[in-house]
Amino acid sequence: MRKSALITGVTGQDGSYLAELLLGKGYEVHGVVRRTSQFNTGRIDHLRSYRQGSDARFFLHYGDLADSSGLRRILSGTKPTEVYNLAAQSHVKISFDQAEYTADIVATGTLRLLEAIRDYNDFTGEQVRFYQAGSSEMYGSAPAPQSEETRFWPRSPYAVAKVAGFHFGVNFRESYGMHISNGILFNHESPRRGENFVTRKITLGVCRIEAGLQQDLTLGNLESRRDWGFAGDYVEAMWMMLQQPKGDDYVVATGKSYSIREFLELAFGHFGKDYRDFVKFDAAYTRPAEVDHLEGDASKARRILGWAPKLDLPDLVKLMLEEDMKIAQKERALQQLNPL
């Protein structure tokens, strides 16, 4: 039988790369889409061919992690062999402004989905394999490098909610024998990253500066250090976890960290510019509780899964800049056609 996967958060960065990966492996893929007033499928529109014709293998379903009955209906209708829970309110700074909503979707939403899968397993006799998206933000102030053995020390409502989701997964695995894996993914970026995340804000801003569309770039703390990898590499680790005989917890990271200042140097340096000539500081972009240094130890994933990142940060920044330059050039062309 063809494997079938259900992806929550399929319209996000990770969801789009994971859908690509699974479709390439011959899966039937079902994605959960949250209803919005505007279409939000831009990251997966290029997969439209998989949704057409008698051999269609890619299907979208309206649903929400706040709606447990809807999740049950989707599970019953799609009959997945694997479920990947990628949906979240994932912006750390915004989680301070919307703490209750973040907790409901990220923490309790995970619990709703786990309960739905447990009931589905009991009713059908199946053993659905479940992937829970963790985050390096769960480590917060814990000393780097961080591994599976490092104590969680969350510093934001988002991180606290992710810690809860992690422990729900462990509890259901140990209590009910479910095949559940937690992926503790360190920062992973791509040209599909949302524009309000600092890495994409930088690459798109740099390209707009290069194209003459803006004069400067406003940021917060430049000293925070992060372990940045490529999202396309990291979704492969998600899939590898669910191919193991039993569920487990894995850190996924490059093992190298860079400051935001160093990221700026790479991005502006690509065009021969000095970031100090363009970057301004605004305290509004700092967090109430900062996380200074995240750097992952992914030796367990390398040893058991055989996973390793393919793209390093300089190549990732180059990839993001190349794609964002295309956007900036289109914006400049439109501006020239329709001057104010």
C-alpha cells in the first residue's frame, strides 16, 4: 500500500518542503490548511500538478489545532500512516503579545491531535506514526551546545508551549506505546521563510537596498547567536525519524553558531557592502527575555538516523539572497511602471 502522510502547517516553510519530499517518495500527502480571509497557499502552489487528474496525490483539508472534532474527521477521512505536526504560532516575539493563543495552539493543540490519533489507533487497530516539531527555543538560557540531555529552560511563551508539546509526546509514547518522535530543530531558514523572521527580513532588506527600494534596515539585538541550517535539509530528518523501528527524540542542527551581526556581514558582504552603513537599532525588536546562544549537538541524529546537513550558512545566505533579489527586481520594475 502507498504510504499516506498528514501534515499540519503544510502552507508554512517546513510544510512545503516536507510535502515536496514526501511526494517525491511516492506518498499520498494530505495537508491541513487553516482558513484565512486571503489565500495562503503560495508556498505550495508549485505542487498543483500533484492535486490534479485521476492520479492526484496531494490534497488539502480545512482544519485547525483548536478544533478537536475537525481533527478527528480529517484523520478518519485521510487514514494517514504518518502525521507530522508542524502547525504553530511560531514567532517568538509575537508569542509575548499573544501568549494565551500561542499556548492554546502550540501546546494544547498538540494534545488535541495526539488524543485524536490515540482514538483513531484504538478504533482502527492501526499504528499511526507521529512527528512533533520541537524547537531549540525550548533550551532558552541553557548553556551551549545543547543536546537531547540538556535541561530545557524556556524564555518565551512560545518556548514554554513547545516544551509542553514535547512532554505530551513523550507521555503518550510511554503511556500508550505510540510511535512518536520529537524533533528538536534548531533554526532553519530558506527563501520561503516568513518576512517577519530576522533572517528573511535581513536578506530581503539587503536586496531591496541593493535595488534602491529602501535606504536602511532596522533590527534589535545583533549579538544573539543561532545555529542556522537549511529547512530543506531538516525536513529530511523529520521523515527519517518516522522510519525508525520506534519513536525517539532527536536534536537536528549544524553544530555551528553565528551571531546576527555575522549573518549581516555575510548578507551585505555578498554585494560588497558594510552592514554598519545601513543597519539601525530599535529596542522594539528586542524580546522581554532574550536567548543569547543556541548551538545544537546533533550527534545522535548523525549516529542513528545517518542524517547530516548539506548546506552551510554561507551557502544558505547566498541561496536566500539570490531568490530575494528576484523579488526586489520585480518590485523595482513595478515601481518604475507605476511611479508615485
